[in-house]
Amino acid sequence: MSQSKFSRLNTRKLFYGVLLLLTAQITLAEPVHTERIISVDSNATEILLALGAGSKIIATDITSEPLLTSQNVKQLGYHRALSAEAILSLQPDLIVGSDHTGPAPTVKAIQNAKINFIQLNSPQTIADLRSNIQHLARALDREKTGQQLIDDIQRMETAITDHLNGTNLKMVFLLDLNDRGLSQAGRDTVGHALINVLDGQNISEFNGYQSVSLESILAMNPDVIMVGRRGNGAPETEQLLTRYPLLNNTSAGQTNRIISIDASKLIAGLSITAVQQADKLATIIYSSAK
């Protein structure tokens, strides 16, 4: 084969290769038809509402239910234990879940049904949250609204950073389980992600949540104690200290940095509401640390 013919052949292959790549990118970038959306992740549901797509949601998981009190939507149960039959019977155009959506046979059935299915990563950082917003905004052809939302989050992140003073406070995130006592958030939890956003040092060295005694918390002596509850809003700080008076003897208790928060919005990763809470928490924590 002559050199010129070989060059023409390679040029032709390169041209068709680039054309194929561009076509694939255009196909992937096309928004999906979304008149009937099922969201089985509260973080995703919150983003969908912020993007103005709430009216298109026809069903959700149980953790999303508090976000849609003004809408009549079907409740599909816990996001890790979903029924494929229940989901597919609703004939959705789009299903949005996370890497926690399950069980595996349900996920497989959805994929086999060839329905548009977006599985977002459960965000552990603000950057992860921005990426999820961008992903959904592109899929719904709402990129302008998505960018406005990302800009709002960026402003909150900047405000949080402005409060930080490099003190690297020791922090702990606790769930108030009422009669069952307190549960401490370790690594790989939203509590840990929240502490990272606040530039704190999580005193918990384990993964997940574990029961904890008041004596143990007193021994660890955190500078900041955040206490949340997964239902009925944030617990009253006064009531907490009445039930758990030993907390007053910690560094956090002595400096009025025992903070009550609403943990019902902290189930599915670092959400928009979680960043809003972090903004308020940074003001409280670091103004008292100066």
C-alpha cells in the first residue's frame, strides 16, 4: 500500500472515529422525557424539587415523604427494600435513586426494563452534591436552574469557610434515640460528612453508628456536640440536657456548643438542607470559639 493511500485511509478512520464519538456525546447529553418521575432517594427528591420538577414526581421512598406533604404521591417503602413490580407498574419515564437503592434484584429488573434510571452517588462532600445537581439538571433540561442552585450552594460554602478559624475543634454527632439512648456517628456517615464541612475533627474512629454511653462522651470531651433526631424536627436542647445532664460537664457543655439539629434531612448523604444547616452551625460554633 502506498504511503499516500495509507494516509488517506487513516484520515478516513480518524474522521469516522471522531464523528462516532461526537454522536455518542450528543446522545448521552440529550435530556430524557420526564412526565412521570419516581424518586427513591430523599437527597435526589430535594434536588428535583429545587429544580422545579416536583409536580412530575408520582412516587417516592419513605425517606422522601416529608418533603412532599403537599402532594399526593405513592409511597414505595424503604429505599433499600424496594419492589420492582410496584415501581414498574407505575410506568415511570424516569427513576432516580442512589448507590443505596436496592435490593440488587430490583435494580436489575429496572435496568432490564430499559427505563431511564439515574443512580446518583450518595454525596459525602459539597462537591459531590454539586455534581449530582448538575447531573439531574442536565437530564431534565433544566441546566439554567441547576446552575442557579449550584451558585446558591457555592455562596453557602463560601459563608461557611469565612466562619472557620483554623481551630480544628473536636466534634461528635449523636442521634437521640429516645428510650434507646444515644447513637454516635462514626466514619462513612452523614454526621461525619457534616463535621468535615465544618472543618472539625470527628472524635469517632469507627464506621457507621454505634451506641454510646454518657461516660464515654465525657471521657472523649468534645468541643462541639451536635444532637439530632430523625423525626419530629430538632430536639430541644434544654430537654436533652435534662435527660443527659452529664453532657454539661464536657467542653461543649461549658462553652454552650451543644447544638440541636434536625437529622431527618441527613439520611441520604450531604443534602441541600444539610449544607443550609452547616451554614447556620458554622455561625454558632465559630462565633463562640473566638
